[in-house]
Amino acid sequence: MLKEGHKHQSGLDEAVLKNIDACKQLSTITRTSLGPNGMNKMVINHLDKLFVTNDAATIVNELEVQHPAAKILVLAGKAQQEEIGDGANLTVSFAGELLQNAEELIRMGLHPSEIIIGYTKAINKTVEILDELVEKGSEKMDVRNKDEVVSRMKAAVGSKQFGHEDILCPLIADACIQVCPKNPANFNVDNVRVGKLLGGGLHNCTIVQGMVLKSDAVGSIKRMERVKVVVFAGGVDTSATETKGTVLIHRAEQEILARELCKNRRSQN
């Protein structure tokens, strides 16, 4: 009754190995984008929006992962990105390597509980080493002090743009300090946006406090005897939103009001 090439598996070890294999497949996708020389990935999300990036946080967020074990790895990468702001790729890739070594130990006959005990001892030793590598004064750092912020972000920026951290770090620090709220814990990364314009380079980067609209000039140039008049026109709109919205209407009056608002917006556009 089964098709040709089928496999029958049973037992706890086979289930564990299948879960490990799913996590390894996810790790294989992200590991080639690790480091400043990582390769870009082309990702198309559920809204048919195209992403070309080597940022593992973006790749993991846009991938539709169905396997339960792989989802745990995705959540670990997201937690790392939300807590630190960097290191999502290292989290997923490093976890994949640990699971691959665990797979070899399981095939040798070791029980998963014994492997967990060994990894727990390694975690404790790693925490001791990491505490010695932390730069002094980081726990009491003034986040609005540009020099202190720049000195601590060079490692993260260098992992993405190696060799350009001396140029980018002051710009990033200025942009973040400008939008930093009174409570730094409530800092929202979406308050800082990056706009790319054709025809420039890294040394042309600048900070604009406000809104930047990337659109082509529409209009014409009229030449007069002494005065040159240039007309630019651009619509502040978007073809499609990145998220879907749902409106729940409880009464008929709300539906009438919603229709009137839609008519007013259309007439204004």
C-alpha cells in the first residue's frame, strides 16, 4: 500500500534524529550568511514581497517554518535579536552545529540526557569566560554618550560591514541618540530607518532628522529669461501595505461611518 522509496521509523532515537535533522536544515540556510562576507539570500514572503538580505533575523522572520523543533530554533533567533539586536545568525548556526555533534553522539549510543549534562557543563564554563570579556563600565554606560556607544557597537557593525565600522558607527550612534526616549529600555528600532539612493557611496551617508521620501521627480522645467522654475510632484502613498488589517463592526452605525470615511479619503486622494 505504501509508495516506492518509503521509510518506516519507530522509537525515541529516530524521533530525536528527525527533529535534529529539521534544525540542521534551518541552520544550513543561515550559516552561509554568517559574518561580513556572508552571502545574500532571496526571500519572498506571504505578501509576495522580495527580500535580498544576509541578515538572519530578516530571513528567519520571513520564512514559514512548520516543523515544531525548527520553530523552537526560530524563536531562539528572534529572542536573541530582540534582546541584543544582533547575533541571530550565530544563535541558529551555532545551535545547528551543537545538534549535529549531538547526533553523532546519539548514533554512538549515548543517551540524550547524558549529552544534555555535558552541554550544561560547557554552558557554565562559557559564561565564566564571557564575563571576563565584557568591557568594564558597560552596565553603567550612558547610552546618550556618543563615544561610549561607538566603542561598544564596533564589534556588531564590524560583523556586518567589516572595515567600515569607523564610518558607520558614529552615524548609527547619532541616529539612535536622537530618537532615544527618556527610558532607554523603551527604545524602538523602527524609529531609525535607512534609505538607499542610487548614485552615492558609503562616504555620502548622512543623517536626516525627519522624513525621507524616495520617489522620482515628476514635472517639467520651464526656462525663462532670468529665472529657472523647477516643479517637483510626488505622491505620499504606497501600493500595498506589509500587514493585513481586520475591522470588526458590531453595529450598523459603525458601518455607515466607515463608508463615509472611505469616501472622504478617496475624494482627498
